[in-house]
Amino acid sequence: MKVLITGCSGQVGHCLTERLKDKADILALDYKGLDITNREAVMRTTADFQPDYIINAAAHTAVDRAEQEVELSYAINRDGPCYLAQAAKECGAVILHISTDYVFDGNGEAPYKESDSTGPQGVYGQSKLAGEQAVAENCPKHLILRTAWVFGEHGNNFVKKMLSLAQTRDELSIVGDQFGGPTYAGDIADALISMVYYIEQVNQPEWGVYHFAGMPYASWFDFASKIFQHAEQSKVLAKQPVISAIPTSAYPTPAKRPANSRLDCLKIENQFGIKPSDWNAALNNIQAYK
């Protein structure tokens, strides 16, 4: 089994590389090793390696900067996936592509199903949706995994930010009216690998979009509360900061955040037997997030 991993220095890409390095013939590349916005480089790399699977973990994820870096966002989030999908089709590979809850408008409270109408509110979500469409149009054998609120030991994320702020502040204000499913990067990697193994066992999946995120649903305030509880119990913090919940309006950002990032994950469980990420359990390892 030969697997090409793009974006290997990111949160999920790093986990994928670590988990697959002894189980498959992998080619793990970051943007220095493969610029996915360069079609010629993508086609040449895949032609040389001839992967059975391409897992695209590369993305422009700076949500606020994307509002100014529009061309760059579309180059990485739409054009790159397009070229990877074309390359996958050319060599007969399956492409697995990571997407986001930001493809939805974030209205209402019901968890989003894969079949629900999209309506991204900013450049990041719009470019990621365009990437989904490009993958689907250019490679029949595609699995698109939408996820949300990614965190892990590697890279920058909300958990690390909270722990850093708590080192110097006794009180923190955290947004309490945005809800989603915090998702451990290692669990996302495991989900993608499970999908690959499912196909390796000569199973024919339903190609298309799947949701994978953490449970239970929580607000950023709820998530921060659990982070600090685990940190104090594990002696990562001497004491928890006092935190208060604030509305989104009190913390304006260049890009609009979805108030509702809840993803319904029944489809992936029914097709692949993959259960939602247990983000609370992932925080048991909070010493590794420092």
C-alpha cells in the first residue's frame, strides 16, 4: 500500500505520518517538498511515486488572514486539491481530502448533515467548498472528510493557546455562543486510516462527503473549562484561571465565525464504523500540549 500525504507538517498530516510510517510505503511532504498549487509538480510527483491513496492534509487555515489573502486561499484550498484529484484519477488512486465545518452558514442549532445546503460566510469557507467541488469533479474515487475545531499536541491550536494565556493571566473571557465538536487531530488521522483499510479489505464505500468531529458538542467556553480542569488535575497549571463567557459580538474578528459548527457524524459511523472523536479523553494527555 502506497500513500502520498500532503501537508505532513500540519496537525493532522503529522499524525498521519507517524501512524502510517511503519504500516505503509509513504511519501509524506510539506509545502517545501510539494507545492500543491503547482500542477506540474503534483503530476510529476504522483507519476513517480504511483500512490494507491492520496491524503490531502494541506490547507490554508488562517481564517482571518484569508479575508485579505484571497488568491492564496483559493490556490491552496481549491486549486491544489483540484490538481491532486486529477493526479489521483490519472494513476488510479483514491483521494481522501480534509474539509471543514466552515462550508456551512452556521445558522440554527441542528447538527449539519452531509446533505444539508452549504453557505460559507467567508473566504476560508468559500475556498474550502470550492476545493470539495474540485475534488468531486476530478476524481470519482474520492472521500471528503469535513471536520471542526481541530486540536492536538503538534502545531498551533486552541488548547495550546489557552494553556499559554493561563500562564500569565488570572482571568480570561471566552466566547460562549459558538458551538461545535472539538476534534482531536490523532482521531482524524485514525478515521482517515480506517477509511483506507476499509477499501484495502476490498470494500466499496459510498464515495463522497463524510462528517467527522468530536462529541459531546460544546461552546468554546465549555471547551476551555475542560482544558483548564485537565491542566490543573495534571499539574500543567498550578491553578485554573477564572473564566467568563462572552458573546461573539464582544470579540470581533475580520472573518465571521459560524455560531453553529455542530456536525452530524452518523453517516461515517454507518458506512465505516467510525465513532465521533472523544475530545475529553484526548485532554487526558494534556501534559504533551505544552
